[in-house]
Amino acid sequence: MSECDTKEKKWFRSKIVPLFQCLLTLSTTWLCMALTVYQGKIPPGYTIPTISDGGVYPPEKFIFSIGLVGAAFFMFLFIWIVATADKIYSSPVTAWVLGFPCALGLMILAVCNCQEQPTLHYSGAIMFFFCFAFWCLFTSFSELRLGGLKKTYWVTVRQILTLLLTGFSAAFGIFYYIGYSQSKYWIIDIAALCEWAAVSTTQFFVLTFFFDLGDEYYVEQLKEWFHKGPAEDKMLYDDEEEEEEGHPMLLMVDN
């Protein structure tokens, strides 16, 4: 992107969106957990509160809902940015099938707490964890086609985080189901640890895009997507002839 083009951009850089999403999610969940523990509102028999326990009682339930609804908004925007960034992992289909439902699930679990609307809350939680895990799998492992200098440090980091996220999410679901069905609270505590690990891993995954997108991408690119379509200017990453000729757009898509 030329200096002239950069000056014409009026919106903020796209990399700010994953940063805000990560900070808002982590600060909201950890603050609500701290308030829950401090006020002694942990469910009877539990040693470690689940993330959902932080959204049950006032005042933390208001922080929980407002903070995670805001995080869901940034998640929608983040998924859209990734889908339109003309990177090797950019896929509008994956965004619509997995990415946006993930953000919707986060919004549902934020506004419906686990005691007043348990069916909606846990449906939103399943949608969030399931869709985000598979979105990460499709996004990160699409980068396996990269080779040589294009396979940066962040490619490997995302693949490791994806495997961890998938494992933690599966373990959380299994342990929570066993512990809840058998009323074994020590198993539910293990499930809670897995949940906190899964959520933290999702946010570290999102944060990698703060470094990966760099300074070349602006949120204004979303307006351009409506005019030309997301795949019109897609580059062939294995086209060595264009790379040798120094194609100007390779600077935009190079991982």
C-alpha cells in the first residue's frame, strides 16, 4: 500500500479490532470472576467458578452482559476483516458458516444467564466453542499451503493454539457433563479449569492477528468488499513468476 493510499484512509487500522476483542473478553470474564469470588457467590460445592457463574448475580451480571455483547460485536467485525483481508486464510464461506455463528453464540450466552435462561445460555456457549474451534482449524491449517519465507512465526503459533483450543473445549464439555450428571463437584472444577483455558486460548488466537495484519489493512476495506467481491483480487500464493516480478499486491497478501 502506497503512502498516498494510506493517507486517504479515514478509519482505524484493522489490527486494532482483534486487540480490542481480546482485551474486552478477558477483562470482562476475569473481572466478573473476581467479583463472584470476592462476594462469595460461588455455587455450593464448587471450588472454581465457571465463566457462566460470573453472569448470574448483580452487579457482575451487568458487567458480564455489556462486556461480552461488546466483545461479540468486535468478534463479528474481526471475522469479517479476516474474510476480506486477501490472505491465504481468507474465506467468506468459513466466515458465514462458522465465524459469524460463533459471534452470535457469544452474544446469546452474554444476555441469557445460566440460571434464568439455561437452555439459551448453554446453546450459545456450545455454538461459541464449537464454531470457533472449527473456524480456527480451517483458518490456521489453510496456511499449511504456505512455504518458505511466507510461513511466519505466527502461522506456527496459530496452529499450536488451535490444537490446544480444540482439546480444552472438548475436555470442558466432557468433564462438565460427567460432573454435572453425577454431582461430582471435583470433576466440575476440572471442567471449569478447562473452560478458562479454552477461552484464554481463543483470545490468544485472536490476538495473533494484531501482529499478522500489520499496518497495511484498514477497516475501510470492508466498504470496498461490497463493490468488487472478496475473491476478485485473490492472489495465487504459489505463483513464483509473479513473486519474481515483484508484483505490488504481494506485499498485501504476504504472510
